[in-house]
Amino acid sequence: MGSMVGRLGSSELAGETWPDRPIVELPSGYEDARGIIQPLVDVSHQSALLITSAKGTVRANHYHKTDWHYCYFLSGKLEYLYRPVGSDAAPERIVVGAGQLLFTPPMVEHALVFLEDTVFLTLSRNLRRQENYEGDLVRVALVDPVEVRERLIGV
């Protein structure tokens, strides 16, 4: 993924730079007797969402033309599939779980297959009002939601 994200970085997207892989290393938290403050994302964004997803469901199966998003997983586990837009290669797959931060830049086809009931935060560059969101994405079929449901929950 490093070369793919690097290629999508400053040369193609107006000087913006991206993490070099989908899982972002979190900096150390600030800890004292009261607890811990864990930094997640220190970039300007226009949308923050709390999303719940049931085991055996699929989200995304698309790419964004200009939007990017960070997803921080509060609970659960999922499989993240991704590849550059226009690639015929099989998508790369990683398993992501609670406490991990995932980044998806623009022009990367991606899908999330929920292996467990999952709760996560999404921080996005663009507004997530429906008309903005739909105008920036292109739907693809990285995974078949019916096959996923049958495989994971037998329905």
C-alpha cells in the first residue's frame, strides 16, 4: 500500500500528503492520574460521524474522487479491502479492530466487511450531507454483500 498511497499523494492531489499505509500508527497518549488522552487526527476535516455496523454487513464498496477519511474503531472487528482505482488486481485485505486508526485517501476503491458488530468514528475531509457525499463517490463491487452475509451469519 505504501507505493499506492505515495503515488496518490502530493503529485496528484494538490500537495496533500497521506499516511504511507492504511493503518495509522497512533502517537503515545497523555497519561496522568485522571486517565489518558489519546490523539487521533490533527488535520482539518468537515465531518465527524459515529457509525454502528452489524456483523455480516458491508459498507463502502466505492471510492471517493476528492474525499478522504480516517476511521477509528471503538469496538468490533472488520476486514478492509482496498486497491487503486482502475486496478484489475485482487484487492489487498487487512483485518482491523478496536483501538486502530484506518486511513483511506481519495481514488482508492475500498470496502469494509464487518466480522463482528462494530462501532467506529469517521472523520472526513468533505461534508457528509447526502448530496455532497453522493456527488463525490463512485460505486464499485469489491465484495458481494449477499455472499458476505451467507458466509458470516448463514442467512
